[in-house]
Amino acid sequence: METLNQIQDQIVNEFILYDDWMDRYQYLIELSNDLPIINPKFKTNEYLINGCQSKVWLNAEFDESKGVIILTADSDAIITKGIIALLVRVLSNRSPEEIMNADLYFIDKIGLKQNLSPTRSNGLLSMIKQIKLYAIAYHAKMNK
């Protein structure tokens, strides 16, 4: 299995192929199609991420046999859905420790934060924060 950083490097290499941000936004939209479908039972207010302008639902389940967190997500906004798809691609199937300690350098390397509106940028930070909170919770539960 690829490491967290190998996946981030792949993403950076994919985005380098696109010269301008209109093409990169188009690619984000394409990535939204690759997001694994979230179970409709998780598309409730309980799973909504606070701080996002658009609706983003995120579910995290711990696979005890593998010791990893499986993330599923969805959004009602297509670019936001592409952003959460990137985060799921990098952080799903990782141990709580890996997620808690992840340096998500790909975000800066592809220029994502700089090219998002302030509200989408806040949403991105909220998504990361929520994923890390799930990791902290599962880590604490494991070490009881």
C-alpha cells in the first residue's frame, strides 16, 4: 500500500499537468466523481461539517482488523466534493496516528488554499479539522 506522502506526491504531479486554475477546477470536478458513495444514512445534520458554506457530510469508521479509519463523504457543491475527495484519497485507510500527524503539504504545493475563495478555504480547514478529530477520538478509544 502506498504511503500517505506517496499519494500526496501523486496528487501534486497530477495537478502540475494543468497550467491554469480553470483547468485545475475542472480536474477537481472530475475527482468528485471518484469519491466513494456515502451511505445515505450518514447524510444527516449529525455528519455535517460545521464551517463549510456548502454542505459536506463526513463519516469515519474504524476497521479494527486493519487498525485504520475508513472515510466516506459527500457534498452538495461539486468543487467542494472534489476537495473532500482529495482528503479522503490521502487520509482514508490510515491509522489514527497517521492522520493525527499528517502534514498535508499537497494543499500548498498544488496552490489549493491560495486559489479558493475565503469561504471555501475555511471549509477546507474545517474538513481537515473534523477528520483529525475523528482520528483523535479513535486513537483515544483504542488506547483505553
